[in-house]
Amino acid sequence: MTRPPSTAIVSPPLSPTSATRSLPRLLAYLLPATTSMYGLFQGIQQILLPAQVDQIDSAAKVGNLALLTTLAAIASMVALPIGGAVSDRTRSRFGRRTPWMVVMSALSALLLIAMGSSPNLFALAISYMLLWFVANFYQAAISAILPDRVPVERRGVASAVIGLGTPLGILFAVNLVSRVSQFWGYTTIALIFLAATLALVLGSKEDSSIDLALEPKNTTENAPRFIASFFAAFAARDFRLAFISRAALFLSYFTVSGYLYYTVQDYVGLENLPTDNLAVAVSTLSTISVITWTIVATAAGWLADRLDRRKLFVGVSAVGMGLSMLAPIISPTWTGMIIYAVLSGAFVGVYFAVDLAVMSLVLPDKANEGRDFGILAVATGLPQILSSVIAGALITFLGGYIALYLFGALSAVVSGLVILRVRSVR
């Protein structure tokens, strides 16, 4: 079968010499930007949103949280591939990614403030969905910086540095928002996110994309063929396996982490906590996890590059993450949660240090890297949709929090086994 003509960019090859020379500066600005982005996601999901939903209707909190996160995840799943594809085709003297990062960070800041001021569940749902669309559009654009501007031989190190944005984002966000009011929690995250983005685009400027050629659009292409061409990357075996593995891992991660607040509240019990403040207890667990995450991730990316065994690192870390979820089942206590936080932090640290490098190496089409990277990012949005429904059902009908952690463990192990079948990455 003849493949339909692409509508994406034809980009020049990355210059390893110039890219390597500017890499430290790029990473120095990219880390704060990704940290603030993940701080936005995790500060809302782990602390702000569960607490806000609980305040609005405590009796229906589990179902309402599942509904809101499902709606938001649908918005993110739509935004990610669109953000990648649109930024691929953007032509401006500021580059392909920069205009969208600036616009979407500004819109995100406004929506964060609106979300913090939402008086009821309906208003919260609308602002949350819009925010997740805009913020994930931003994520698609910033994620494409890795294949755009980092040479292959340095992607393990770059992935590790970028991957540190997740634990550092969790660390600053959950500790910040658990100690201030709801309004200032949202507002402070908004201002930091906008400032970090402006620092990145001004401090490490993207090259102009005006002179980049575009393949001509095929005006006779019908809708089915356009859709087929848009998802053409799935024809590559390793891309499919990477997508499945990533989806299984994030299904595990979101199913468990999205309900950490209620796990501590209802499974461990408020009376068994070392503090009377539930939000502070949750942020303490997140901080412990992040500390081990950061320590491990700092070395993992460098070691994976040196050994040239990135796939192995991802597979082992996914399996280890699944095994760590047995700790709260064996010991449903505060001590058990601390053990879980330490172990999961270490294995997640390894995973996030190498994950982006592996994903960037299975992209089958240089001309569509932003689009295809965005599609791989859907492997984080789709699990959010499923995790909300699954977690709500597990907690309410199918065995409670023990079933929640068993499911998370199984999904992570499946992820590790699948990624080991990728052939093009060691």
C-alpha cells in the first residue's frame, strides 16, 4: 500500500557539534520550565483538586474526582497530538515551539486562577478541562525540544535532566500548596509556571523556523487517509510497543498516585498519621519519594548512556515500581506508606531518567517528530481516563485500596515486560 503524502515539516538534520555546545545552557533553562509544568500537574492532582472536591461534596468525593479527572484526561489526550502536529508546522522567527509555549503558559496561568476560584463542581470541571487541554498542548511543544535540539548520543543525560522536572515539580508543588490557601496555591503555581517558561524562551532561544520547508498538502486526501497518515507511526513495531509499555506504566502510576490523598485518609486512617494535617502528611510522603527519585535519577541517565542500555533500565524500573506497590498491601500503616514512598521513588526515578530517551529513539519519521512525540504522550493521557474509572470501581466495588495497589503493581510489571521486546533500542 502506498503511504499517503505527509503534511508535516521537512526539517534539517540536527547539527551534533552546535547542539552539544549549546546543550548545557538549554538544559539549565529547560529544567525549571519542566519542573514548573509538572508542579502544575501534580500540585493539582495530589493536593489541590482532591481537597477542593472533598470540600464541595465529601460524601461523593471518590466518584466526583473520578469524573473530573476523566474529563480532564480526555482533554489532554486530544491536546497532546494536536499540540505536537501544530507546532511541527508553525513557521515564525521565534521557532516552531516557542510561540505555543508562550501562549499556552499564559492561558494556563489564567485558567489556574479561575480553577482556584471555582465555587461549585460544574465551574471546577469546566476550568479543569480547559486547563488540561492548554497545559498538555504546551507539554507537546516543550517535549519536542528533546528530538529537536539534543543529539542522540546525549539524550540519556538530557532525558535524566528533563526527567528531574517531575520529582522536583512534585517536591515544590505539594509542599507549597499544602501550606497555603486554595486560591494562593493555584495562583502561585500559575506565576511560577509563566515565569519559568519566559526564562526558557528568552534564555535559550529557539532558531527561526521561517526557512524550514513544508511538504505540500495533498488536497485530494480524504479524511480516512488523513487520519491514517496522522497515526502512521503505529505501523512501526517498536513505536507500538513503546506506546503500550508507556501506557501500562502510567496506568499504574495514575491509578495509585491519583488517590494517594484518599489512601492516606481512608486506608491508613487519620488517627494513625504522625500529624493532624492530612495535606502535610501526603506532602511528606511525596517529599520522601521525590528525594529518592532525585538521587537515583541523577546517576541513572548518565549510566544508561555510558552502558548504552536504556531499554533495560526502563524495563527493570517498571517491574521494580510494580513490586514496590505491594508494600502498602503487606503493611497498611504509615510505616508501610513510607516504605512504598522510598521504593517507588527510586524505581520511578530510574524510569523517568531514561524514558524520554527511549521514546525519542523509537520515533520512525524525522519530519513528524513533534506529532509522533505528542502521540506517545497520549500514552500518559489515555491511562488517566482509564485510571479514574478503574480506581473508582476498585475502591468502591472491587476490594478497596488493596485491589487498587494490586492493579497498579500488575500494570507496572506488564509495562516492564513489554518494553523489553523493543528491538531498536538496547
